[in-house]
Amino acid sequence: MSTNRLGGSTSPYLLQHAHNPVNWYPFGEEALSRARAEEKPVFLSIGYAACHWCHVMERESFENPAVAARLNRDFVCIKVDREERPDLDEIYMAAVVAMTGAGGWPMSLFLTPDLQPFYGGTYYPPEDYYGRPGFGRVLELVVEAWTGRRDAVLSGAAELAAHVRERLGSGPLPGVAPQALDFSLIDGAVRALERSYDPADGGWGSAPKFPSSGSIELLLRHARRTGDARALGWAVHTLDHMARGGLYDQLGGGFHRYSTDDQWLVPHFEKMLYDNAQLATAYLEATQATGSPLFRRVAAETLDYVLRDLCGPKGEFFSSEDADSEGQEGRFYLWTEAEVLGVDDGPLFARAYGVEGGGNFSSHEPYHAGQNILHLPKPLETVAAELGVAAHELETTLAAVRARLLSLRATRVRPGLDDKAVAAWNGLMVSACCRGAQVLDAPQHADAAVRAGHFLMEHMFLDGVLLRSWRAGRGAGPGYLDDYACVANAFVDLYETTFDPAWLRDAEGFMELLLAEFGDPDGPLLFHTSTRHTGIIARSRPVQDGAEPSGNSMAARTLLRLSRHLGRSDWRDRAVAILSSQAGLLATAPQALLKMLHAVDLALADPVELVLAPGDDVREAEPAFLRVIHECFLPHRSLARTIGPDGRPANLPLTRGRGPVGKATAVYLCRGNVCGAPFTNPAELAEKLGKML
């Protein structure tokens, strides 16, 4: 089988296209030199491994010899994995949105040889379809324009490139003076969330409905600060409906990408690491805030899914699982009624999990007929009451059926796996595992977090540069702002889980590099790209939070956390400057900056500092103290220990001058820079923290 130039790539997405008849190039100087020398336009195709419609367009067009021949004759064709090159994805997505009003993947762009976009869209069908031009027709029109009206094409491309640079903030910052931060920004965001809230099924907006961990976590913080029961109710209601819907994998744990309907029933079946990291964290915080057994179980199962199915041999976390298997979307996750009824207690399970004889998956695809998406139409407590059994007895029975069906599912062909490790997403998952180790008292999650942390330092931090991604022993390009910020934040979490000061030193080193290589001399915001990224037509300063937190949001949060642990008031000042520069946008478009509002909340809240000082009774006392601390929802707390795991003094600003009381283990609690007497009794600490809550 012939292989094009993608055969040597580290990206599973590019490798999926390595045997296309299209003469693909990876993004780089070889392709661009050819385009300039032959005066040909560039066809740029951007997607990712788990993208269903990317696979569709590949089958329909890129595997078609006639289409490939036209592409190879008239264009220089470049294939990009958006997960490896988020800078290119951001730049050209802005161009597509400017041209068409919407974006998505696969993204299909036509560029001048100097990378300026002049035409583009997303998925193109092979032939004209309901007013949508077919891909062959698009290629014909682009060639006609390039050969017959090139001056106009070049002029329009220059104008569009200038618009993209302005849109991404590559020029001078808008003339908006920084504003003081106050809690009115968060109160305004809560009001905005109320206006778009779905009171029936939870979540915000209408289908397609994406799970918003940023909204949920902000509401939990707001309710914690103000006692707003309605805000807490919106978060709980949303978490409950997502956990009971088809969005959640009821057998194997973990969340799919988004729901195609309002009820969270029919998901787009791909599973992304960054979604599951952030949703696991949201469910863990809600477990602390409410004590819900359901939220606790969902958080545990989500982390267990990642450790089971998305964890590599060196401790790295893989990027995603595909929506498709055996060429069919969702095939791995669907069940017929006969399959469910064929196991012990199957009829009871079918009743609880909404399994129907005709299937509950309404779809235009014929292979979905008679198929069921497992979900819980009613809370288990309601089903138990209808059956006249105790809820815990019903859950025990259903758990056994879930295990049997999971074993049966394991014999099926699994969806495709994107087994590259992305630095930022590994950072998010390390943080989630650390939180899981704390809240769930699960040492296996701490072990996984430590292994992943060592993997990042040993394999993805080379010669003073953090890599964006890694696969099969090879890295792919320098990291971006969010990579450095998420990894540094994860290392703070590793310290607060293991109490090894080495993690804080590594976090400090990453933030020093971040400020040096991503800083903007004209303002407090940080660039998405470092000085090491070349060949791009714009440098953005990302502030808007999407499916992943923006680099500036994570940088501000990490600077604030490290400023407390390390006594770096200059880093607190830089974080506040980043946030203050966006106060106008935070006030007018809060739902676009939800993770940045988390950082605002952290900056405004009275710091809560807890320092553990081991004494002679440390083996008995320390686990009891930590259980008390980890059961409380304290989103603004910093946690330190006077002694590292090697027995040597930590010698950190938070730990200096503090020690056991006599020979007894003690916990020091400071709030708002005011410290009380140390606690030597876990019950007394629990009482104090309870009053704070």
C-alpha cells in the first residue's frame, strides 16, 4: 500500500490519512516552498482523530482517486491535526467563521502560498446536496478564481488575514482601561446563566447541548460564598440529568463529547480526555458540596474509565476515543432489547435503563434501528419505590448487571484510540486524579497522577522546552500557553496531594518559562504561541474559555495558587493584571470566560491556608485530619505540610515557623491572613471548617 508524506507523523489523525491517494504534506516548509515555487494555492484540511465527519469526508473525497487526482494536480495539500497545532486551528477557524458565520471540523481552507486564507468551509459532501456545494464543485470554483481572478483573490486574502489578526488580538489591545475586580462580575455571570438555563433538563441553551463544567463549578463557588440555593440547585439538577443520560457511559464510565438533543439522551459518541478530566473535577466538587452518592460514583467511574482505557504504559494519558467502530457511529455502546434481556436480571435492568423493543435511538442511519442508548429516565430511588424495594438493594442488583454487560461489551470491536499525549490535557487529568485521590480517598488515583507527572518531566520536557504532544517515543513541536499553564497547575495539585516540594519547584520553573516566552511587552495578557512557533500569520492572546480553559485563564489561576505557596506577590499582581484587563469582557460576555471567572473568584476570596505539621502520632492523626479537610468544599484553600515525604523540612513560606504541638500532629488554619491556634483534634477542625461552610 502506498504511503504519502504523512507516514512519518506522530499524530494518529495524520496517520489515518497516510494511505490516501491525496499527496498530503504535513504543515511545514517543504509544502510551502513547493506552493511558492509552483504558484499553487494550498488546500489545508484540519481535523482530529475522534471526529466523525472527518472520517466521512475522508471516505467520500480523500479516498476517491478522481478527487485526489484533481487535488494533486491543482493544489499543494496539507493535513493538520488540530490537537497538535491549536494555533493553526485557531487562526483558520477565525477565517472560516468570518467567511461563513460558523465553524467546525473537518475544516477545509484554501490559502495563498504565504498562508493567507481566501475561501473555506467545513464538511463538503462529494456532490451538491440541498443547496450545499459538493467538494468537486468547490475545487472547480477555486481553480477558476485562482487562474482567472488572482489579483482579486490575493487582495481579498490580505483583507481577510488582517481581519483574523484583529479578531485574534494580534494587533494593539482594544482601548479599554483595566477595571477593578469585584464579586459583581461573578454575580452578573450567574444572572446570565439563569437566563439561558434549561429548567427541564438542566444545562444551558438548546441542542446540541455541551456539558459545561465551567458553569457548574462557578455556580458551586457562588453558592458557597453567598448561600444562593437556586444557583446550587441549577448545578445539582444539571449534574443529575447528565449523569442519568446517554451522555454518560452507564456501563464503562466517562462522558461522551456532547448531546445532540436537549435531554442528554443521544450523544455524539466520541470521548475526549479534556472533557472527562474537567467533568470528573466538577462531580468531585459537587460531591464535596452536597455529599451526593450519585455524584461520588460518577466521579469515581469517570476516573476509573480513564485509568483503564486512556492510560499508556509510561503513565501518559491518551487523547480520545472515536465515535465510530466498524464504520458505524456509536456501535460499541448500543444495545438491542434482546441482548439486555438475555442476561440475568435483564428485564429489571431494561426497565431501569430505558431499554425498548423498538429502540430509543431515533436516527437517519438504518443501522441504528432497534438500538438502545442506556440511560436512567427516572432516578433509581423512584424506580425502587415503584417496585417496592429498597434503593440500595436495587442498585446492588443493577451494578451486577452493569458488570455483566460491560464484560459482554468488551468482546466487541473498540472505537479507534488516539494514543498521543497532549501536555495540557495531561495536566488537566493529573489535577483531576489528584482531586479524586483526595475526595474519594483513592490512592490509585494519586499513583496515576504521580506517574503522569513523572512522564511529563521525563519525556515531554526536553532541553528546557515543554512539548505539545508525544507518541511512541517521539514529541511533536513546542508547547503552547495552555500546555505550560495546565502542567504547572497540575504540579501544584501534585504537591498538595503528595507534599513533595519538588513538584512546586517544577511548577515555579514552568511559570518562569511561561512568563519569559509567552509574555507580551505591550500588556499583561500572554500570547498563545511562544517565540519558538514560526510560520503563522497571527499571534493570539486567548481569553475565551471553550471546551478547554484558555491559556490566560489557566495562567492567572496558576499564578495565584503559586503566589500563596511561594510567597510571590509579584505573581499575584501579574494574575490580577491579566484578570483586570478583561473586566469589561467579563462583565458583558461572562459565559465566554467562565474559567477566567474561577480565577477572579480565587483572587477575590479570602485565602484559606491549611498547614499540616506531623508529630509522633502522625500515622493515626494525619489520615484523620486529611479526611476532614478533603470532605469540605474549600475551592480557595492552599494545603501544605511542614515535612516532605523524605522526612526533610519543606522550608516553604507557608510552613516556616510551624510544627507539632508538643509531640502531637497539628493543623494550622489561616483565613484572610489571620491565623488561629493550631488544631490537634480532627473533630475540632471539622467543627471549625463546618462553621466556615
